[in-house]
Amino acid sequence: MRVALVLGTATGGVGVHVRSLASALIEQGCRVRVCGPPPTDRLFGFSSLGAEFWPAEITRSIPRWSAVKVLRQAGGDRDIVHAHGLRAGAAATAAATAAGRRPLVVTWHNLIQGTGAERGFLALGEALVARRADVSLAASPDLAARIRSLGGRDVRDAPVAVEAPQAVRTPAAVRAELGLRPGQPLVASVGRLHRQKAHDVLVRAALEWAHRDARVVIVGDGPERAELAGQIERSAAPVALLGRRSDVADLLLAADVVVLASRWEARSLVAQEAMLLGRPLVATDVGGMRELCGDGARLVPSGDAASLARAVDELLGDPLARAALSARALRQAAAWPTTADMVAQITSVYRELTGA
């Protein structure tokens, strides 16, 4: 089967998912072509997997003509086109107006972001993509409900799975690198420095909990880095911005508590990685997080720094509570669909649409 995978600018979960899918499809003998911005290939290494990579500047919600042209050519000899996210879906939809349209699958990873006129414009594009896709795969139940409300023709739940990460270094080595004293609490958060991830709420919470010696590290980069750095400096919060790291599993394993303060998440890959490692997780009760985490994480209201601080404080002060939460996290994670389950579902959709 000849498959075109399309994605826009990605630095986190979407890119990880597409790389995982591309790798599995290639292992099954599919001919995979990935279309997206060149930095995305450099970051996730699609070419190194054996996929063809076609550069396409899918960086905005309004598709550039150059990107649409690339996608028309890239999809012309494919059996199926599979776009990931609204920007990629919009570009693939525009390209699909050409003669010889191929079946289009769109995986929805996120709710639209933005406010005011921008949000209204994005909503129009979202509705168009929802109606044009032959099959929409939604990463969480609330996403599926939204796509159906917009007129999606065939909308299916499709949990985005992740394999258990493999740590390389010991927690002691990681903590020594970070300059922590023996027994000093470590709180870790991983995510793009973007408003959706609400790192500003975590910084405020770090000023409220009783464990004043606790160190907080935030892994990731993004458009809000300067603003967050300013907030940390002004408040003297015990928070360090580590930027992009290749040792996320090591950092998660070394943390006493992992925090996800997001304003919205579908099926957070970071939450899955933390729970697969058996780490105590405090996360916000948004999107698909309650269904994902079950009783394997402490869930708090979004935007509530005081509730977040209390939950972290309680865990830092009670080793037995941390151990119990870790055990529940591992039990919950064992029931999740695996990457193999995810790939089997997606390939069954491909066969259904192509008659293969």
C-alpha cells in the first residue's frame, strides 16, 4: 500500500505519533511518503526510517499554494492520504480538490487554539476539514464529539498510544547533574512552552506549596519562553527552564512528582510516559485526561494554582501516597491500547477505504 502522511510544524506529540506510525507502516511493507516542513523531518528523522520526505511548508491554518501544489503531486500516486492536525488537514483538503482525489483520513490531535476573530476563522477551516474527510480519527472523546457536531461523516475514537520510554541514566545521576542535594524534592513538567500547556500556572503553584526547597524543571521550548523566564525571574520561583532535551525518560524517572498543568489535552503522550514509568502524576482534569488516567493520577481543576500546589504538596510530604499512586498508574497504563493496537486500527481504516 502506498501511503502519504501529512503533518504541519510539530515539535512534540504529533511528530512522535507520525514517526511511530510511519515506522510501523514501513515494517509492514508499505511505501510511505511523509509531507511536511523540513525542520520536522530534521527533528523526527522520517527519512532515516526509510520514508520518502517531501518538503511542504504547512505552517499556517491557511494553506500556502506551494504546499497545496506539493500535496497534489505527493498524493497523486498514493492509495491513501492521512493528515494529522488541522493545518495538515486543511492543506490536504485543498489539494484533494484536484482530479483523481484519493481517500482522505484526518487524525485530530488538538482542539483549535486562539481567541476572537482568529478562533472564528479557524473554526470555519475546522468545519470544512471535518466534512471533507472520509474518516476522522479523534484522539479523545471530546474531540470526536466536536467533529461530529461539525458534520464529520465518519468519526471514530482513535487513542494515540506510546511505548514505554527507556531511561538510560539512573535517577541519582540525573539529580546530581541538576545540582540537587540528597533528598531535595524534584518536580518535573514536559511540554511545549505555549499557552495551552499553562506552565505559568505551575510557576505560580511553585510559590505556594509548603516544600520551599522543591526544585521544578520544565522541559521544552516554544513561543512563551521569554514570558515564562520573566515570570520566573520576577517572582524568584524555584523553576528552571531546561529547553529541549533528549533525555526526557531520565528526567521523568528522577522526578518525585510529574506535573501536567495544561488548559487542554487529548491523550497526552507525556502523561502516558510518566504513568508507564510509574511516576506520581498530577494533571488537570481537561479533555480526555480523566478517561486516560483513571485513578492513576491526581486530577485538579485547570488554571487553579492553589489546587495544583496542594496536590503536589500532599504527594511530596507522603512517600506512601506517592508509592500508592505509582502502583495505580502502572495498573491503569497496563490497560491502555498499545502502539500495535493503534497501528492495527489505522491500517484497517486504510484497507476499508481502499478495498485492499
